[in-house]
Amino acid sequence: MALVLNEEQLMLKESAQGFLAEYAPVSELRKQRDAGSETGYGESLWPQMVDMGWAAVLVPEVFGGLEFGHVGMGQLIEQTGRTLTPSPLFASAVMGVSAIHLAGTEEQKDCYLNALAAGKLTLALAVDETAHHKPENISLSATKQKDGDYLLNGRKNFVVDGTIADKLIVAARTSGETGDRQGISLFIVDSDTSGVDKQRVDMVDSRNYADIDFNQVQVRVESLLGEEGAGFDLLSSVLDIANAHLSAELLGICVETFERTLQYLKDRKQFGVSIGSFQALQHRAAHWWSEIELAKSLVVKTLQALDAGDSDVPILVSIAKAKLSEVAELSTNEAIQMHGGIGMTDEYEIGFFIKRARPAQTLFGDYSYHVDRFASLKGY
């Protein structure tokens, strides 16, 4: 399959670029940060995104969605990377929708997917329990009661949009020991259920994260997502989707920082000439550009594989996340260095991109994690 976008995907990308430039530029992130916003975005932004159909991109048509695929959604996520736009798009319309679509019963799909597509419901995935991503290390317990319901006890860390989501998809252990891949189950939990205690975590990217304690939280058996004890494969699939779209967001950061820096090299004068005429900076910019071009093809290939149900998806996802983490580090470092001392100041927006890139690089596995995962998948 050619690594290019079709006409409809290009139109979606262009419309997203225009919408975000008008309603959610980087200056809006600064405004929300300085105002101490709990969500990181304005009240009208998510409803506007819903009206644009963004919440429905991955939802099947039979449940009120657009069924436009991961390549389409990836174009939206890439553009949010260029404008550093926070919203429930990633946590709810990507991870939440994917989890329900992959493993929900017909009743769960009918109940949740319609609401997600209409923007009437938001979800958040609660998986990690330590500072380092390792999805099999689940110790939060789900103890089955005599009536068939479950009691959840434990803690989750760094839950994206954890304080604002209406419901949480919680990875819990119903059997086995921490580190076992068997015995992991997923549950849909109302975020305001008794015993759920959410604490907002302030991060450098001004996004919404939460540490969440579960203390004797009772959930009905109908809240089980997929089969009991067989949730690791589902969780892995959702995390693959999440990392593919994080790679798309990192690509947006790479492209935006390059274009801003290229313009700065043309405008900034030193010794009477633009600094872009200096050969040393030209060589660095050329290397930077070539890395971004490679990253573009890799992201499109990974998103296409998701849409095609390719068996190589886990391998491609880990290649993409590792490479985009590497290129994002190069991009944000070079952007600040080529801007000089002013690049470190809060006055210039270029420094905002490194603050988002670093958490995105580490979320659901950093460079080292995915290089190791790739090696394992290939039998090394």
C-alpha cells in the first residue's frame, strides 16, 4: 500500500489544521496554563470538536460513528501535536472507543459507543501502577463476590484525563500474581463511584493526569469488558493503538518545531546575514528534515496496518514509538538550540513543545521499552 493519504484524509487533515489554528493555537495552551485550568482547555473546545465529528471518527457507523479509520484519526492527532492542543480526543475517542469496540458486548457497544460518538460520554484508561510502563505488572485486585460482583482495591498512576472522564476502564487482577499476563481483567467503572479517589497530578505539559485510589470499589459483573482473566491481549491491542496515535502526535510536534525553526533561521540576522546561511546550521537542518520525512512514512504505515488488521501491528507500533521518540527528542532539542538563549524563555512558544514531547515520549513505553519490545517480538 502506498504511504500516502487519500483525498478524504487530506481534506480532514487540512480542516483540522484550520480549525486548531483558529480555536486552539499554542497561545490558548498558555492562556489555560496561566489561568490554572483543571482540564487544560476551554469549555467550548471539546463540544466544537464533537460538532466537527472528531469524537466519532473511530466509531462504527452502526453505532452512530463515521468509521473513518486510524489513518483519519491520526491526521487529527498529528495536528493537535502541532498546536499542543489538550482535549479528551486521545483518551476517550481513541483509547476508550477502541477498547469498547474491540471487546464490548453488543449491549455495551450500543450503550457506550453512541454516547462517545455524540460527545456525551468520556472515558479514560487506567493501567500503570508505577513510574515505568509495564502493563503485565498489575496488582490492583478485583475480588469476585458471592453475588457475582467485584470489589476493586489498589492504585493507578498517571491516568490520562483521569480527573475529568465520566468513566474509567480499569485494568485489574482477578487471578495470578503481579507480572503474570494471565489473570488480568478490564472493568468499566463510573468515576464517581464510592471509593474512587482521584488526585490531579501537575505535569510539565499542563495536561490532565490523575493518580487514582480504589478502596473497596464495588462494580457489577456487567461492567466486565471482555473475558475475565483474559484481558492482557485486549489491553495490549488498546495500548498499540494508543502508541500509534502518540507517534502521530509526536510527528506533529516534530513538523511544527522544524517549520518554526526554519523560519527563525531565515529571519534571525547575525554579522549582517541570516543565520540560515551558515553551513553548520544547514547541515543540522538537513539531517533533521530527513529524519522527519522518514518518520512521516513510518507513522502512515503503522496507522494503515491498524486499519488493515495487519498481524505485524505490534512490531510496527514499537518501531514507530521508538523512532518518533528519538526524532521528537532531536527536534525539540535542535529547535531550542537553534533559537539560542531566547528558546529557553517562556516568552517564546518553542519551549512549550519540549514540555509536551517528553511526557508523550514516555507515556505507555519510552524509546528503551519499545526497542526491547521489538527485540522480544522478533525473537532476539
